[in-house]
Amino acid sequence: MTEDILTIRDVAEYLKVTEKTVYGLAQKRKIPCFKVGGQWRFKREDLEAWIATQSAKGMEDKKNA
């Protein structure tokens, strides 16, 4: 169960970006997230769906270019 809920550090490692980048995305609600006790948390399945959506958008943008 704990593997399904990720911290900012976990997400940064997963996405291969800095923790600061993930924090900024979370604050702007550009990435699916929620807070627990004032700390950001992320559901792995929501992140995977978000990644798929981002990939699809990128492919669509490439087609239209």
C-alpha cells in the first residue's frame, strides 16, 4: 500500500527531475496531488495516468507542427 502513495522525493526520482520541480508543479496543481498533514502526496496510478496524458499531448503537438 505504501508504494502506491509517493512523496515529493519519490516523485522526483520517478520523473528524473528535482524535488523543487515537483514541488512547483504540485503548488500550481499541474500534477495530480493532495496534502496530508501539510505535506504533498501523490498516488502512483494518478501519476501514471498524468504521464500518459502528457505523452499523448506531446504526440498531438508533434502531429500539428
